[in-house]
Amino acid sequence: MHGNWLWVLVAALGVVAAALAVLMFSSATLSPLARRWDEVYTGSFPAGAVDLKLSTGNGAITCHAWSEPGYKLIVHVQALGLSETRARRLAAGSIKVERDGRGLKVTGDGGWWPKAMAGVELYLPAGPEYHLEADTGNGSVCLDGGTYATARVRMGNGSLEGTAVIQELEADTGNGSIHMLATGSGRWVLSSKNGLVGVDTARLGETGVMVQADTSGGKITVDIDGHRVEGGPGRTPLQMSTVGYEQARLQLSIQAHTNLGKIVILPGA
């Protein structure tokens, strides 16, 4: 019982932190000194493994799949400055973009009272073997289609939404939620301390799915093959799989954990 109260306190502190971040964003946005612009980068990736390392303090990270042969990176920049020149100089000192033949790296550390902030929007062609690391403080992460060999997503208070095919996915957030569309074959580990973990199984197709879910103080609902099971804190971790999982051509293993948040794995989640 005391443990649950501890997590309630942690959740409250997280909400306060998120509110302060929103206030900082609002203050910067409304300030007459706020300058905004986009920095656009284009290029192509070689065949083989490509590393994508995207980090923002409070800005969103969005990765889209598209049909063009090369990539397109848009860095949405917002900075405070008496002039655009000074704002751009300030942003250049805190937002870094690095490109080489092996991938992309974007770093934008906003800090507690950011004078420059960045959001990342990346369009990716099919073909390369993508290895993604996405890290935000209060920003959200969206993986809109595409295929990734590995993806590691860490968020302080942000949320993750994804429709991508990911072979190895590790996603962790403090007070944000996680919503993924179950598709393809692989192993997913999804964790939220106080937010919802939801996986939509409506488009599994030939994919067999195995679920392992546990929570310290939340509620679990899993519906696989029309068999609905509910669980909660203080019980043995819930485990279910589709009929014939071991023989399925495509297999997706999902491990989900929360402290106070709900876990919902079912069609339409």
C-alpha cells in the first residue's frame, strides 16, 4: 500500500514537471523575442545498417516512411533572441546535426529553461537496416510506418505512438503513454511508470503473438483470439499467446510493464 502511495507521489511530481515544461513552451511561444524557422537536410543512405540517433529536450520526434529514394530531415527550431541573427547563433550552440555515411545524429538539449528548442521530423526511404535511438524529455515520439531492425525510445513525460514494423523495440516513459500497432515479427519490451501501455492487435494477420504483462498498481486487460483475461496488482504476471504461436511463420513477443498505468492489449486498443 505504501508503495502505491509512493508512485502516486511520483506521478504527481511528473505531472508538475510536464506542466512546467508546457509553461516554458508557452512563454517562449508568446514572447515577442521568439524566432522560429526550419532547417532542412537531404541526402541518401548506403545499403546496410544505418544509425539514427535523435535527442531533444522537449521537442517532438516524428519518423515517417516515404517512397522517395533519399531521406529528408526537418529540424523545427525555436529560439529567443533580440534579432534573428542572435537567435540563430544561440540555436547553433545548443542544437547539433551530424551526418555521415553511416547515419544521422540530432542533439537538442533544451534544459530546464530552454532558450532554444528543437523538434525533429524525418522522412525515411525503404531499404536500409535502420537502428533508431530516440530520446526526449517531454516531447512525444511517433513512428509512422516503415521498418526498423532495432528501436530504443526513452521519454521523460512524452508518449509514443507507432505503426512501424520493428524487430527489436524497447520503449520506456515516465508519465506518458505507449500506443503501438502489433505487426510484423520481433520482440517488444514496453514500459510506462504511470501511463497507459496499449497495443492494437487488430492487424496481426499471420503473426502469432505472445504477451507477458505485469503491473505494480494498475490493471491489465488482454484479449487474444477472442479470449479476454483481466489482471491486476498483487497477482502472477499475466501470460497469453495466440493458438499455434510456436508454429507461426511470424512471431511477435510483447512484454509490458507499468507501475500505476493500465495495460491494454486487444483489437482496437
